[in-house]
Amino acid sequence: MFSENLKTARTIKGLTQAELAVRLNVVRQTISKWEKGLSVPDAEMLIRIADLFEIPVSELLGEKNSKRVWRK
């Protein structure tokens, strides 16, 4: 679920994997692995990602929120 939510959030914000990687200070391959579900970020990085996309960590991890309106 995280992998799909990360990719959705990234594309809605109009960011490439490379651009997101720069903002998070990781390599692009790390973003690719997260989006493919091959690895997951640690708790500190999850918080940074959620802050960047202005969504709760719980939602990033898959909690359903019918009120969520994804915006750029």
C-alpha cells in the first residue's frame, strides 16, 4: 500500500523520482525501490515524506480517508 501511495502522491505533486530523491536526500534508485515495494523507508524518513506531501503518515501507509482530496 505504501508503494502505491508514494507514487500517487509524487505524481500528483508533479515530481519525478529524481526530484523527490533530491528533496529527501536519497538516490533515485531508493525512490524506485520504495515504489516497487522492494524496500520501505525507516520511521524518520516516513515522517519526512508525509511532511513533504502534507499528509498523515498513517494515510501514507494505507489508512483510508474518504475525505482526502489530493492536491498539487
